[in-house]
Amino acid sequence: MHEEPLIRWDWIGRNWASIQVLLEDHVVMALVPVVVGLLIALPLGLAGVRWRWLYQPTVGVMNVIYSLPSLAVFIVLIPVTGLATRTTVMVPLTFYSMAVLIPAVVDGLTSVPDHVRQSAVAMGFTPMRRLLRVELPIAVPVVLAGLRVAAVSSISLVSVGALVGRGGLGYLFIDGWQRQFYTPIIVGIVLVVALAAVADLLLVLAQRLLTPWSRARGTA
């Protein structure tokens, strides 16, 4: 009896156009929440550093949201955002990203040594200039470390959206499981892992470009 091969390369060739569409959909739904989460986390993190009483309640709320199962949140949002829509998937992922990025922003800004801040003040830097030219550049490694976690987590969690009709590459998992056909499952796993690896590598490269002094110190 002829055994079914683990990977059907002919199936991949015939369905490559559809796989590309799912891949593009996956990238959008994974990365947009991270970008939006970062844009929201930056001012909230700055506020948390400026007013310390605000930080703990904000992080507490974010941690509660982060602990919620993604599938349950998707289902709850369906009556509001619709079934099989990008919004249903991206809204929870934005909050999940914020839960990681707000502490990263706060930790990054609080890691700036006091004598560096004092030196900037002595040089006549305004608070905004000090933030943009001194504090944020020093905080970049910590913020990007959080961004790496948020990006990889988001890429992974998008697949769960397939259970509510919009999950990018997650559709391949559902399709393969329902038909007991392993090729789409393997393709989906490989592409999700590749996306996560590429996103992480790009962020590592971004950190090297944004912190040239760390390369110089390493060389020395």
C-alpha cells in the first residue's frame, strides 16, 4: 500500500498563491498591533515614570488583560468587531503588546543614570530635548528587548484567530487538521517560525543601528 508522503511538494506549488495571501494577512495582523501598542506604550510609559503612582495600576490592568486567553477575547469581541475580521484579532493583540511594552519603556527610562540626566540639565537641555537626545537613546536596548518579545508573541498568537475565521497562516493548521493532511500544517509551522525569526533579526539589527556606541564599546 502506497504511503502518503509527509510533505506534498506538488500541493505547495498548486496553492502557493493562496499561501502568499495568508502570509501577507498574517504579517499585517501581527505587526500592526505591535506598532500601535508601541505608540500607545511610549506615552503611558513616560507618564508612569513621571507619576509613579500611575504605573502600578496601569501595569496591573495590562497584566490582567495579558492573562486572558486570546481565543476567549476574540469570541467576546465578535459581536462588536464582527466575525472573521482583522479588527477582531488585532485589538486583543494590541493590548497584549502593550502589556509587554509599557514595563519595557518604564524600565528603559529608569535605567538612565541620574548623573547623565544631571549633565544634560547642566548643558541647558530642555526636558523634551533631554528625553529625545539622552534618555530615549539610552533606553533603546531595553525597549527593543520588549519589542522583540511582543513581536514574536504577536506572530504566534495570530494563528489562534483562525478559530474565529481570520488567522492568517493559522488557516493552514485548521485545514490540515480537518483533512488529516499534514502538508499545510508543516507549511504553516515553517512560515510562522520563519516570520518570528526574521522579525527578531530585524529588531536586533535595528538595535545595532540605533546604539552605535554599544558596538564601539564591544570593539574596544
